Amino acid sequence: MAAPIAPRPRQAAGQADPADTRPAGYPCRPPGWRLAAIVVAMVVIAMVSLPRPVSAGDDTAPDKGTFELPSAGTDATTLQFTGNTLLNQGKYQKALGCFLPGSTFDPASALGAGLCYWKLGKPTEAAPLLRRAKASFPADESLQRALYAVDRDLIWELSEELLKVEDPAARRAIYRKQAALHEETFHYIEAAKTFALSLSARPTASELIRAGYLHKMARSYGTAADAYLAAARISPDQVMPTLWGIDCLLLGHRNDEAEKLLNPLAERRLGPEVEWLLARLYRAKGLEAKAQLTLQTLGQYYEREARRGRDARANRIQAAKAYVEGGNPARGMEMLNRLAGQTPYPDPEIDLLRGDHLMRERHYLSAVGIYRRHPDSVPMQVNAGWAMARAGQPAAAQRHFADLMKRFPQRPEVLEGWQALGTFRTWGATYHFTRHDFSDDQDPRDLHDLRLTHDGEKATTTVGWTRTETHVDRDGDYDFTENLLAARIYRRLNQYSAAQIHGMNMQNDDWLTDNGWTFGGKYFRFARPNFSWTAELDTSSYPDLHALQTSFGATFRLDRNWSTTAGLDVGFLQGNEASRAETRTPSGLRGSISHEDHNARVTLAGFTGTRVRYVDSTNLYIFPNIDTYRQGGSLEIAQKAENLDLFLNVGTVRATAQYLRQSKAPLWKPYESDYRITTLTGGATFKFF
């Protein structure tokens, strides 16, 4: 605790004050002169700090009400701190008095004043302040929400004004203002419509180009192409509007019209812009070799320009883009990685190219890691959400788009991703019905397969129940049923690997076979974007039979849609000497080829060799232990929709039934029968929360 200050001693009247250091003869001021000087100074500072009077058209005009200045001080830092405190407390009128003095030259103050006006329900005053702050704070969530709401209010006010205006020129001016506001709120469809209403009977080339741009952003590619080409017919520079029109024709899959316009430009060798469009045209027509050659030529052109010192960095980025899009992907990624290492901070243009290339190569998790380096870039964050979904992490993609909807609710690409993936159903129910038709024996079997799946952020859990019903004869004396209960947990360990464990239990009333269980695990390794492999080990135990099965598989991606698999299965069976004297080592090869796009998959599969007590962990099924399956094949078609997937499989298998001495019938003699099984499976998966 500080020591108390001793009071100054009182001196007698007329005695000099020992603390007075003024020279002798200095004129004496009346008592209280210091207090008066302080008051005058504070009044002058307050008058200087008050907002200057402005005209009605000035967008920095303060509210007509009075503002209370903070008593803590009037410097910029204090005003900013006090204004933010009052804004967070909901005292918008008082906070406005703190923000307005600096709103002309300080973007943070302009942001605060705009937010105050928005909260006070004055969109006209808020709009210019928020737009002034947008250049400095493009990713500020509160600014984006406020500006979006302000623009919607201004659009409504302009709509009300349209009802009172009859002059055509004035109405066109209002429509143009509405189009600009719609564009700022990313409502490009409305922007294109209202801008079209603002056009006169004979629009200029610049107006038609503007209309084409808005229609392109609204994804009305045909209308955009028509606008661009109309601008090219009346524009002094016909090349660029024509190129923009060709771009929209390619986006609208009007390849023949684009080719007619593009070929004359290509003959004139007008520059790399034409070559980019040619590469896209070749790819759209399926001429992949020509597209790759064109992109390779483009990459070489940009590299030559860079070596000549003509904007070296920009030309190297363009060369890398041409290479990664098909000219020479390995060289393109090498160039991008080298360019990325030359900057201390992540470069959004370079990282966007790197991430898009990894997406094309199906290396989705690596792409996510690059996109996440730019949290304020909406295109990259949207791409990150799609990459998560394609990497088999739908729950993570769902949560990612939910977060983006909170930050950027007005962006159409965010809304599109949320509608497609944000509403992803984390629960799924699957039902398959399979009819096994035996060629020689009148012994059809019906399988009812029901599964319930939960897709979590860390793991996918599946439980299943399969009931097999036989129809040996009309009386049903030899009919039996089997109930198979199964469970599986799949979890991704890291970017390159995943693992699963599964267990199955057989419960039946068959007089030939006993109840038993199977337990196993499977390891997945995603070594490269176009190659992955799996290894599986399963063990089965029954009263009269024990089995061990190992399986190895490899998947090769031939291109974006085609893939092929190859696998080897090796088993070991040991029977109980007292009931089933048998030791076997079945083995076989399997393979498949598949074509898959965003909404369908077609797979042709086959196997050869022998299978006894075969465990199918993918479909959670165990083949009967008394049969030996030798050769077979199947055709599978899967149709994917938003909440419903349809499934159809047709197959045939040649099998041999070997009846040995069983614990339930020890007096039976060994018996063997060959037959063919035709299978037909149909079903659906319904996704829900």
C-alpha cells in the first residue's frame, strides 16, 4: 500500500509559495485559471472531433440523432475499442457516435458504422459504409451477412419504387440498380433477368457483354453465348466476345456450333486463348490424344515466354496449368510444387491448381489438405467438401458444408453442396432378395438380406441379418432355414490406410450342418491414387470343422471411370476325426472390371478355383460348408440417387456338393453331386437420419 501524501503547509497571507518557481515580477493570474483553461481545451477538442456537417447525398452522413462520445478519450484506438464494446452490448446508437468520426478513412470504423446502421434498420445509410469496408475485410462473416441483408432490403425498396415510376428510362435505371444488387448477393439468375429488362431496343456491345456474363454465372449458357455473339457482331473487337461465346457453347455442350466458330480462329493463330478452347473442344468430343497434345504445346509456349522474362511467374503458372490438365501432369505438379516453395505464404492460385489435379487423380484427402490452407476461399472450401465426400467421409463433408452455410449462406455453390451433401443421411437401411435356382435338383433357396448402416465421422458400422429358406419338396419334410447374424466396423486410420473387423454367427435348423461363428479382419492400403490393395484373415469354428482363410486383393484405376480388381483366396480346413475326417486347402483367383460415374456403377466379376466355407466380408455372408464352389461369374448394376440406391445382380456358379460323415448323421456315406446355381439378386438402400 502506498504511503499517504502529506498535505502542503499553509502559508500566511502575502507569504510567497515555496513551490512557485515563477520569476519575480511575473504577472499573477486570478484563482482557478488552470481549471478554466482545461475546460476551454476540452470544449475545443470536442467541437473538432464531432462529425462534420455533410450534404444529403454524402454516404458518410451521420444519423440525425445525437451521439454520446465516450468519456475515456477521443483518439482513434479508444473510439474503436469503445465502439466495439457498445456494439457487442447492443447499444447501436451510442456505438455509431464512436465509429462515424473515422469511417471516412478507416475501414474498421466504416464496418462498425455500417453494422450499427444495419442493426438500426437503415439499409440506405449502411450500404456505402459496408461496401467501403468489404475491400479490407472480404471474409468477415458479420459484414457478409449485413451486406446481404442490406442489399435485399434495397432491392425491396427499388421494387416499391418501380410501382411509382412510368418513365421507361427511369425504369431501366432502376432495373440496372437491382441487377447490381442481385449480383452482389450472388443471385445471378435474378441479376440476369433484371439486367435484361434494363436493356434498350438497341443495346450496346458492352451491355450485351455484361448480359452474357450474368447469364453465364446463372448457368444459362445458351443465352449467354447468344449475348456474347451478338456483341461480337457490333463490337470493334470481335475476337474476345467470340471467344467468350465459344466458351459458353462448350459449357452448354453445343460442341458442333463451337467447332464452326473456333476453327477459323485457330487458322488465324490468334494466341493461347484459342488453344485453351481447342483443348476443351477435343476433350468434349472424346479426342483425348489431341487434347493432350494441345495442352503440351500450350505448356511449352508459356515456358518459352517465361524464359524470355515476360512476366515469368505468371507464365510458369500457366505452363503448369496446361501440363496438369493433361499435357504432362508429372511435370506440371513438379512446377507447381517448386513455385509453391518460393513463397513464404500459401498461394491460392497455385494451391487451387494443385488441389484440382489431385481431385482428378482421385487423391482426395491430399486435395483436402491443400484446400484447407485457404479457409477464407469459398471455391477451395467447397472443393474440400466435395473431396471429403468422394474420399468416403460423408459425415465430415456434411459437417463441413454445415459450417460453410453458417459463414457463406448467400453463396450458391455453398448452397448446392449443402443440398447435395449437407443433407447426407448418416443412416442407411438395405434389403436384398436373392433367389438361388439349382439346375438339376428341385431345391430353390430364397435369401432375405437386411442390413443397417451408420456412417459416422470416424467409423462406419454395419449390422446384418440374412435368412435362407429352402424349398426341397412340396411337403416340406426336408426344408430348413438358416439365420446368419453379422456385424462389421470399418474405420479409416489415416490418409493412406483403413481397417475393419467383422464377425458372423450361423444359426440354423439344418440336419446336415451345425451352428458356428466366423471372426476376421481386413486391412486396406491406398498406396497411390491409381492403386490400392487389401489383406484379409478369417477364422471359422464349428463343432465338426475349423477353417482358416486368407485373401489378398488389388485394385487398379485405369482412368477416371474404369477400374479393375484381382484377388487370391487361400483356405485351410481341418475336420474333426470323430465326425468329419477332412483336411483341405481350397484356393482360387477372382477378378472384376467396373465402370462407375457419379450416379451408376456396372461391374462384371468372375472367379475360378475352389471355395469351401468361403467368407464374403463385403456382403457379410458365409457360403455353405458342405459345398465346393468352383467357377462362376456375375453382372452387377447399381443405380445411385440422393436417398435411394437400387441394386441388381445376375450370376451363375458351378458347384459340387460333398456330403461327408457328419456329427448329426455319422452313418452317412460320402456322396458327391455336381450342379449349377443361377442367382438373381435385387434390392435397394434407403438413406435416412
